[in-house]
Amino acid sequence: MHFSTLAGTLALPCIVLAAGLEKVANYGGSASKAEMYVYKPATIQPNPALIVVIHSCQSSASSYFNNAKIPWKQGTDGNGGKYITIWPSSPNSGTCWDVSSKKSLVRNGGGDSNAIANMIKYAITEYKADPEKVFVTGGSSGGMMSNVLAATYPDMIKAVSLYSGVAAGCFVSASGGVDQWNDSCSGGRLTHTQAEWKKIAEDMYPGYNGTRPKMQIWHGSADGTLAPQNYQEELKQWTGVFGYTMTATASKANTPESSYTTSDYGENLQGIYAQGVGHSVPSHLKVSEAWFGLA
């Protein structure tokens, strides 16, 4: 796509980086070479919730962690030990996530989505995280991957709060290429019906009939990287999956702040559209935490 790691050993499963971020040297599985990092507050409640924080292109786990505009370190520290965070780091050139290849767009396909699922499994076992309180957030390419994870591993994730992404499968590569840019999708020209988007998501985990994560989708009206039409395509996808209509059941202007409109489509889907905001919409820690039930 457009847009210094430390070597680990089996004898030393975690390596502590600056400010408490730890690299997990071997989290299991044989999927992509995505790296796993974890951040734990000084005091952790028993069976904490787990939040997966997925970085954007031209970033990494450590740079995203240290970015003052990404509030999840502060959230981890300030929530009374209710949750820990894991920070995947992309193995791809330009550090975008692979949301284009079949490997990532199908369950257990061996791609980046599979690697992140393996990180979740590791964290549940190693840190005794509550498997019923696994949440995902991310921005831009991380927002795209958040949608893909919701489609490929719906049974592992309770809720998602994603910023400035695209629908799951929108970036699919006709050639099957890993981490490929899709101009039609990014430009908002790749559109489908609600039923078509539903099928694309459901085909990523064929035969699954269980519960699916609650989805909270943020996008800006002035996004010049991932066109605002992508917000509508995401809503079509998840209203289709949940069996909702595209007519909001409730909308609140200037919520959670001026020029933002929050629209509910059912108990499992919320869209937040930021008028005049570009790429990407800033993270809103407290609103995302509330969506996760962690406020």
C-alpha cells in the first residue's frame, strides 16, 4: 500500500521497551510475521478486558503507542486496571495492514488478520484476559483491519470502535496481492448493495451463525484519503449483517462534540460522522471506552 525491532527468543517471551511496552517474541501460530506488543498498567484487575490497538500506515506499534494523539496508553493507565492493550505491528512495506489478499480476508488464512487473532489467543492465556471482553480499535489501515477482524473472527471480539476505515473486503486485490492499494475503494467508487456487502463479510467465515461484535464506525466528511462514501459502504455492510435498515433509529447532532453527528442503527451499530474533519478522525477515548462498556 501507499502510506527497530528487537530480536526475541523462546527463553525470553517478552522484551520490555521504553515506557513499558513489551514485545512478545513468540505468540504462537505460523501466520504472517506481524509482531505483537503488550502494555499492562501497574495494577491489573483479575481477568482484565483486552483491547487490540491497530496502527495506521507509516506507523508501527511503538510509534503508535508513543503518539500523543493515540490515547490508549493513557486509557490503560487511567482505567483502574480494567484492561490491558495489545499493539500489533505490521510486517509489510509501508507498514499498512494486509486487507487485500485472500490470506487475510478469510478465517485462518495465514495472513495478518490470522496473526492478530493468534495474539488475542495468546493474551487470553498468558495474561488471563477475559475472553468475553475482547475489543478492537484502529485508525485508517488499522480501521480497515478492524472491519476485517470483525468479519473473520466475530466469535473472538465483543465490540469494535474504528476510525476512518473502509468496509471489510473493499480493498480486495484482483490479483490476490498482499497489502495492495485499491484506488477504486479509497476513492469511494467501489460500492455495493447492502446484501452484497453482507455476503462479502459473511463469506470471510463461511457457515458462522453466532453472535457478532458491536460496531462503532467513525469517519470524516473531508477525508481525502479514504473518501467519505466509504462510511456509507461500511454502514451498508454492517446494517446488512445485523438485519437493520439504513435509516437511523436515532441521531444526535453535535455529539460527542461540535460538528459530529452520532447515529444509532440498532443496539449493535453506531455511526459517528465528523463534519469538516479529514483523515483520520481523532481517537475519542472515552466514547470508545463507553462503547466497550469500560467507561
